[in-house]
Amino acid sequence: MSSPVAPPAHRVISAAYPRPYGGKALGVHAILVAYALIAILPVLLIAMNSFKTRAAIFTTPYLPPLPGLVSLVGYETMFERAHFARYFVNSAVVAGSAMALILLLGAMAGFALAEYRFRGNAWVGLYLALGIMIPIRLGTVSILRIMSDLRLVNTLFALILVYAAQGLPLAVFILQQFMRQVPRDLKDAARIDGMSEYRIFWLVLPLVRPAVATVAVFTMIPIWNDLWFPLILAPGEATKTVTLGAQQFIGQFISDWNSMLASLTLAMVPVLAAYMVFSRSLIRGLTTGALK
Amino acid sequence: MRPRLRRVPLHIIVFILPAAAIYTAFMIYPLFDSLRLSLHGNPEGGGVVFVGLQNYARLVADSLYAPRFWGAVRHNLIFFAIHMLVQNPVGLLLAALLSARRLPGLAVYRTLLFAPTVLSFVIVGFIWQLILSPLWGIAGGLLRAAGLGAHFRPWLGLEGSALVTLSLISVWQFVGIPLMLFHAALIGIPDDLLEAARVDGATGWRAFWGIEFPLILPVVGLVAILTYVGNFNAFDLIYTAQGALAGPNFSTDILGTFFYRTFFGFQLQLGNPFMGATVAGVMFLLILAGVLPYLFVWQRRIEVHEL
């Protein structure tokens, strides 16, 4: 497609789309800045006011926590009353384990579907892809029955299994497409060297690292943020996730503005911090067609 | 003896079985088992018996369920319509602006515009509850500053405006998804195509609708179906902001909250797993009614066009 000396496609400076200039550029930036403010100001407003005194929250909501306006009373109440550290560990265990299962098992199945021609290959692929479009929540009545038969209600294991089932279809689908692009020669050379098929899988896996990272981020966000399954399968105090804990805690403190703002901020920070760290690979994943 | 089928080699089974087993046990089986349960009931509180489509008949006609059910369907359609009319056009507009080649600050814009999308519904619900609260007065204060103070209402608390307000909150959160998908498609259009268009005299607005938009039509379909499935499966935001009763006076009740109440019960009404499964069955049919035409009509036609 391109000659060897051509720069990578995304670096091509196009004459068809000259860099916006003058009034037009100003207009473009005005709209983008305006929308960026709409997207980010509500979040900032909450975070900023969580560090202020009750009076300052109401009288000067737009000021940052300047000296004299600062109060950490919301955070103090919260650490006394809620077990956010425990909720956080629960969420981390659930999301971490589910993600490990999704990535490993998804990569294995994706590898097999991409690599081997066998009876029913297409049907297995289609079967595993069904779950991309059908929400797992619709099976909740039965999932609760199964979990209670297995005595897994109010355990983190129940959540891990359900989230693994929820995340696998998309993971298999995306990883399979990336595994297809790994050059044949490499695998054939390994086979000639007498490597087993399992060893070849571990050889191929690091080569699709960008796809694995994309799948990881895409499966992590909905698991971390889910309210439905924690509410139904693991509402007990010992197994609450951050999302459920925040929902119930803030619901109780609806008139204690300091605690409400503090717990909201604390619930947002890990997600936004992780997002800032991974946003480049997340957005690259989205924009390089991992989902197409 | 029948001739044996050629066996699938063991390592293929080892690779596929674990994923297939978890997926089958906790997703596919529950979906079908739930559909089966929707055809059963325990009328006198005795044993479970097959009741055919009786549960579905109760859902659409019985005075205990039908008003809430049809209300939830109607609200869900409004919820979806607002996403299609606001979220996706705004996402397309922002994506078109972002996709101008060599836009300064692109990375910063992308990061900021997508940020609300990674937050949970729970956080988003509370953030907006606080901002729209007459007690804190942020929304009211901003309107007053713009000289529109008289137009402020406690929108989340009024029957007439609560559903639209919640839909817009959901739009605020999820505009990042269509934005990124459209953006990805737009920057994927080969430069020489646009160059050719420019030489032919098509620029700006005309080039966008005449050349780029038709080229990203497959993504328009994808965005529409993702919005549809997401909306008919929504629950968390309404539950967080308005509670399980989806107040005021059920005006924000959608299928997700109706499903939750039917299954678990609320206040005086006892939960009923069979009726819960029936609501899930209807949601399943509604989602299929969107997904199947997408897969078999839209995608095929679009593929033909691409060739």
C-alpha cells in the first residue's frame, strides 16, 4: 500500500484536511473546550468541595479549598463509619480475578479458534460470540438460583464467575482477531523445533499484548462499576464492593454533605487515576479498531 | 457401528473448554433456564407447575402488573429516543471536530471528553443529584447567573421532567462511546479519498455528509445497536438517583427497575421469581428484536455497499 519511505499512515500530513486555521479553528476549539468543561466541571466541583467546611460548600461552592475554607470532617466521618478499605479490597479481588480468568481463558479459546481448523470451528466461534450482544443480567433469576444451590451467595467467588462469563465473549472475539495476524512462519518454525501446541500458545500470547491490554481495560471498567450483581449476589457487609458500598453509604448520609462529597470523591479517585494512567492505551485500543 | 467422526485433537479441547464451560454455565444456561422459569409458576403456593404463557398474559393484561409494565416500556422507549436524538448526534459532532487532521490538543480533549464514561452510574447519579439539588443551588445559581433563574426547577423531583433529566444525565456519561467509535472510524478514512474529494471541490460540510458520513455508516449502525441494548438493560442510574420505586410516582420506571421490583418485591408486593423471569423474557425478546435485524439486515446491506 505504501512505499517503504512513506511515514506511518497516521503521521501523514494531509492536504485534504489542512490544520484548522483562523476563525474556523477558533470555532472548533470553542466547542471542544465548552464540551470538555461540561464533561469535567461536575466532577471537579464535587472533588473540590469535599475538602471544604460545610459553610464554604454552600456559600462559595466555586472556590477551590483555600486556606480558611478547608475541612476534612467528611473524610473523618467516612473512615469512622464506612469500611471503604474493605470494600476496596473486595472490588480489587473481584475485578482482578475475573480479569485474569477472562484474559487467560479468552486468549486460550481465541488462540484455538484462530489457529486450528477443526469440525465446528465456525459454530463454536458464533456460539461464544452470542454473549456480546445479549446482556447477562437477563439470566439473573436463574443465576441467583444456581449460586444459592452452590452455596455461593454472599461470596466474592459468585461475582468472579458471573463477571468472567460476562467478559469472555468479547475477549474471545477480539483476541481471536489479533491472534490471526500473528505470522504463520513463526509458529511453523516452533513446530519444526518440536514445541508442543501449549508452548506455542505461550509464544504467541506476548505478541498480542496490545490487544490483551485493550481487553483488560474494557472488561475492568464495567466490572468495577457494576451495581446490579453485587446488590443481588453479594450484598452482605463482608462482600460489598466499592460501588455497592458507596451507593448504600451515600444513600444513608443524604443530609451530611461533607461525608457525601468525601465518599463520592474517594469512590471516583481510583477509577479516574487508573483512567489517567491507562487512557492512552484505552483510547488507542478504541481508535485502532479493536472493536471493529 | 457408525463410522466414528474424526476426533477433535485434545489440545483444542483443552484450549476451548474452560472458557466455553464458564460461559455456558453462568450465561447461556441461566438465560435459557430463566426463559423456562417464565413459563412456570406456583399458583397456590404449592408445587411448581407449567403454566404456558399465562405469566406473559398477566404481565400485559393483569391490573397488578400491566400498568407498571406498559409504563416501563414507554419510559424505556423515551429513554432510548433521547439517547438517539442527543447522545449520538453530539458524539458525532464532537468526533467530527476531533478528527480534523493535526488538531492541537487532541490527546487532552480525548482524555477529558471520555472521562465521565469510565465513572460508575452510582457516582454519576449522585454527582448530578447534588448539582441539581435546590439545597446546594449549583444549577439554580448558574441559571441565575445567565439571567434564567426563573426557569430553575427541582427537575429530578418532578414527574414531568425526571425521566428526561435522567436520560440527559446518562447521555452526559455515555457520549464518550459514540464519540470514540465515530472518531476511530473517521480517522480510519484514507487520506487520498478525502484528497480526491477536495480536488473535486467538496470541502467542509459537503465533504462530511457526502463522503465521510456514508463511509462510517457501519459504525452508525453499531452505535445505534449498542445504545439500544444498553438502554433496554439500564438499571443502575435510576436505582441510584430515584430508588427501586423509580419515583416520583414511577415516572422514571424503566424495564430494569421494573424487573428488579418484580423479582425481589418492594414494600407490600412480594417478589416473584417466575414473574421476574417473565419480565426478563420480555426484555430478551425486545433486545433480540433490535439485534437480529441489525445482524441480518443492516450489516449485510452495509457490507454490500462497502464492496
